Amino acid sequence: MKTEFDNYTRVAKGGFGMSSLWLGEDHLVYVRGTGLMMPYSEEYKRYRYSDIQAVSIAKTSRVAGIVLFSLGLISCVGLLALVLWQIGYEGVTALKAVFLSVLSFGALAFAAGLVSHLILGPTCICDIQTSLSRDRLRPLNRYLRAQQVVERLEGLVRQSQEELLGNRGGGGDSVGDSRAATTEVEAFQVPRSASINFGVFTGIGVMLILALMLESIFLTGTTLALLMGCSLILSLSLIASMKRATPDAIRSMLWIQLGLLFLLTASGTIYYLLVAIQNPEYTIGITGPLEAFTAIAAEGGVVGYLTFAVLSLGILVSGISGSVIATRWKAKIAQVEAGSDTADSERVNG
């Protein structure tokens, strides 16, 4: 979905694109969709900045989400352990292999949901009020994101209502006081951890491809260790992007990388379980798992090799793309800051 359209800029969107908020020149557009997994119909509501009386944010508890994801994760892990216990006595069958794959992906899906739920921060409800209605803005369901959008919206509302008061001859003093009370909106910035993360992902992608080709235990072990560190950097980058006004393109790329990391973990878990069941030697000590992942080309077959090759290439491409996007945004932000500094100096000299 586009983030800009004509004179509109999207500032928030709900899950699966079911709803979104767009800022226009003189009004806010709320697109509210109805459907299952994707919007079947959409309703458009416009709020002129001059008509907005209040926008309220109230924190809500996210304990229910944590409990739900945790229960799903525990259930999948418990069933996975039960299937593995039965395989130890009865041997592996095609049906049990399918169960292993489904349960492993389920466990990682719940784990991914839990991690993203924690990264996105506190939940909230946000209402917008005019003289004619009071509506719930569903896309603003995270407190940190809602604060950023409301601060940006507040500046537009105050400016619009100041101009309206000025046109009506409401008096210069009240207008000046209102301007003094205007909240300064935080400008876009690229978190330093995000730039570091994109560089690390580029290096990890290269190492993953080399590990598949060279079949070196040392290279495989080094790559797996760096992957664990990479996941920590990625988590910190996502948290920073939630707390700061980060461009949507950078935030989206970080979420894509998190998805790729979980897919790689899920594929690696399923591969190791299947290989270790057929060859128990891969479970001995630390070198056993390293030997199993080093032998992906021989033990994983064509499907396994292609799966890891595609995911490794995806990680490499995401790292390069993220670095390019971050560099462009840094240049754009520096250009805007230089322009504002020049304007300020000209105003002072004038």
C-alpha cells in the first residue's frame, strides 16, 4: 500500500491493512475497512482540522495478548515434545514428520507474535471528537505510535484553528498564546542501531551463502553465533523505531528482516529435528548440531538446500536494501535540516 497519494500522507495503518489514517492539507481521512484478513468494503470519514475538538489517548492492558501468545507457544512446544518422545520409541513416519513441521512453525509463529507484541509497546485506545461525533481510531492501538501521530495532528489542528480565528478577527493576543502552546512535532530520524543492523544483515547474508557453499564447521559455527547477536541488534532497532519518528520504509524493512529471521529459525529447527532423528550422532555434544547444519547440501536434499539458499539471499538483499533506504533518508533529513538552518539565518540577518 502506498504511503503517499496526491496530497495525502498515511500516518498509521491497522493489521492486514484493514484501516488507515491519512493526513491531507486541511482534513484527516479515516479509512475503516470491514472483512476477514483483508477488507471487503471500506468506509471513508473526513475530519476537518478546524472541526476537531479533542483527540484522546488511554493506555490499555496488554496482559491478555501476552497470555494468549504464551499459551499458544507452550501448547505447541508441549505437543512437539510429545511427538518427539513417541518418535524415540516408535520411529519417524511421514505423518509424524508433518506434525513436527506444523508444530515447529506454530511454536515459532506464537513466539514471533509474542516478540512483536512486546516490541510494539503498550496498547491504547484513541478517540477523535468533533461537535457531531466521537469515533474510535482503530489504527492507533499502540501508545507510542499514537503519541507521535497525535502530536503531528495537534500542530495541524492548532494552525488551522488559529487561521480561522485570525480570519474572524478573534484578536492577536489569543492567537499568539495559542501558537506559543503548540507542541513541537518530532522530526523524522534514522536510528543509529537501524543502520548498524542493516550492515550486520548484509554481512550475515554473505556468510550464510558462503557457509552453504564451503561446508566449513568453523564458518557455520561463527555464522550461527553472529545470527544470535544479529537478532538482539534487530530487536533493539525495532524498539528504537517505535519510540522515535522513524520513516515507514525503514520500519517496514526491519519487520521484514524479523520475518526472515523467524523463517530461517523455523526451517533450521525442522531440518535439524528430522536429520537428528535419522542420525542420532548429530545430537552428540556441540559439534553434532554444527555438523548437521554444515551438511545441509548433503542431508537436506534439493528442497532443503534451496530453502536455505533463498532465505540467505533474502537476508542479504534486505540488508543491502535497508542500507540504501537508510542512506537516502539520512541525506533527505540532512537536506531538510540544512534548508531550515539557512532559512533561520536569513530571517536573523533580515
